[in-house]
Amino acid sequence: TYYTNEISVHIKNLALEKENIMIKDFAIEQNYPNPFNGMTSIKYMIPESGIVKIKIFDILGREIRVFDEGEKGVGMYEFKFNSGELSSGIYIYSVQYNKKILSKKMLLMK
């Protein structure tokens, strides 16, 4: 067995590849900012056309809001969420794309 301290890292030039990004899987990003006060952004990526819904739940799993984004094509999207009159606390957002659902936690601090 041979060990070395060297590693090889390949970093792509995202600026050059920005126009040719291929989305292979359905994915969501962590909301930003998090924690947030008032407004936050939720980004999601879909690999092919489909119906998208975004749901917000409280920490007990109760559905607080539902946003029907409708039919979306392949791409990356940004959804702006205004917390309005919601109180401070931990919330869960889920993005439903066709029959797939991905969820993450977010923290509202007023």
C-alpha cells in the first residue's frame, strides 16, 4: 500500500459554464438568508417539466401556507417567501415536484 499527502482537485470555471448548466436531479437549496426576518428566498432546480408546489409547515407539522407554482420547465427557480404575520420559530418548507418532495428547515426571527 502506498500513501501520499498530495491530492488532486479539479475546479470548474463556473463563469464559462454558466450558460451550459445541465440539471440532472430535482434539488432544493437552503433558504437564504437563514435565519431570516420578513423575506427569504428558496431556490429549487427541476430536471424536466412538471408541476411545482411549495408548502410551509410549522414545527408541529401543521400546513401554514401553500403556493402553487404551476407548470415549470427545466431550470433553476427562486421563490420569495414573505413570512407576514407568522411568529418567530422554526418552520419547514417543502418543494413538491411531480411526485417528489424535498424539505428543509428555516428559522424565522422577528
